[in-house]
Amino acid sequence: MKVVKTIEELKKHIRDCKKTRKEIGFVPTMGYLHEGHLSLIKYAASENDFVVVSIFVNPTQFGPKEDYAEYPRDLERDISLAEKAGAHMIFAPATSEMYPKGYATFVEVERLTENLCGGSRPGFFRGIATVVTKLFHLVEPNRAYFGQKDAQQAIVIQRMVRDLNMNIEICACPIIRESDGLAMSSRNVYLSSEERHQALSLSQSLFCAKELILNGERDKQIILSDIHQKIASQPLAEIDYIEMVDSENLKEVEQVCGRILIALAVWFGKTRLIDNIFVEV
Ligand code: PAF
């Protein structure tokens, strides 16, 4: 497997792929790969001739008080895991390669980025839309793979691709969970064993909410209060948001109708976890 660090080298390999008409599958990541990322690489490998995985902790999507410096990194481990999962090339650029001195251009997706994680992390989706646009231009993929754990991210990218007429199929793939239900995340390594135990309330409360809805409950207040109460009863949990929104436009809904997304973000100590569930009635 090839590991490339410069844009020039990456472009050379992409040109070769295009000459030989290979279909390119792309999995953008910030590294510290877990089973969730590996499942995306496996999907990409099953649907494309050549799979590129980017590993880049993108500074523009972190706020000044967020965990950019501490974000876990282990390139050697990532290379070996990505290769086993079916990747053909890793693109792991330095920050200066992606954002050279004088860098001044950003991509903004409006409206869809105002609430949920966009509400609590100003600038987050501007940073994501910018780096993903740059990566798409460099890798020129036929298909790109995103996890549903970051449901808002996948929806924002889908809209960006549509609005900017990028000829790329966005594939949103299911959340991968630990056997006890915790959604996989690179940030799970920050959790103490007590925090990790209490964090199970996230997936458990979402599964109960789905059950409530499937049993006929439609009222947002009742459903969100139930989730709130289950999570707030964990002494180490500090709720950032719990919201129920339309799964396409991400606007708040009062009643469950059609396909909805229930999404939440909760702090455990210095670790912010997100989780969500889609429900269709
Ligand atoms: O989901 C992530 O890991 C990041 O937001 C992404 C898409 C790689 C952009 O930096």
C-alpha cells in the first residue's frame, strides 16, 4: 500500500488511476482508526477499484478551546489497519501542505449547519466543508464514504456536493457500535471506565426513544424528556443538546412524522460524545 504525504505525489497516482479508468472510492478521516472507519474502507473496497484513505487532523474544524492538540494520532497503526481493511493508498499530508501560508478560502453550507453540532461548535462545519472540498478536488473520487454517527456531517456534505455540482456519490454508512451499544469514536479513548459506563445511557436512551415511537408516541416533548431524564440521571453527564429534526432539512419538528433524526451531544468530563438514531413512521 502506498503512503503519500504531498499533493504532487497524490495527484500523480490519481492521474494514473484515471488513465486506467479505475473507479476511486474515498474515505476521509482524521485517523486513530476504529471499526467504524474500517467498515467505511470495506464498503469502499467492495464498490471501487482503488481506495484512498486520507488521514488529516483538520485544524480548521476545531475551535480555539477544543482538543486539536490532544486529538489522538497514531499513523503507523492506522496504515496497517487501513491496509488490512482494503485501502490502496493513504494520503497523510502535513498541515502546511493543506493550508499553506496565506491560505484564505473557505466553504460555507448555510442553514443545515446552524443547529445541532453547528450550534455548539461555531466554525465546525465551515472547516469540514472546506477540507472535504479540497480533498475531493485532490482525490477526484467516484464515491466518498461517511459514517452516520456524524449524521449532520453526512447531510451537510451531501448538500454541498449537490449545490456545487460535484460529480461524487456520497455514501452514508451505518453507525458501528461496541457490543454494549456505545457508538465507536476516536474520542472514546479519553473516557475513564466510569465515564464510559455512564456513556452507555446515550445509545440506550436513543434505542428506548425509537421503541416509544414505534409503539405510537409522536410528541417530541415526551420523547426528548425521556431521553433527557435517562442521561441526566448519570452524575458525570453534562448534556450539550438533544434534538429531534427532519432528516433532510434538519429543521426542528414538533411531532414525529416521516423520517426524523434524533441527535444528541453529551459531555463526560472533557470528552464530548455524539450519537443519533433515524426513525421513520
Ligand atoms: O469525520 C471526520 O473525521 C472529519 O470531519 C472529516 C470528514 C475527515 C473532515 O476532516
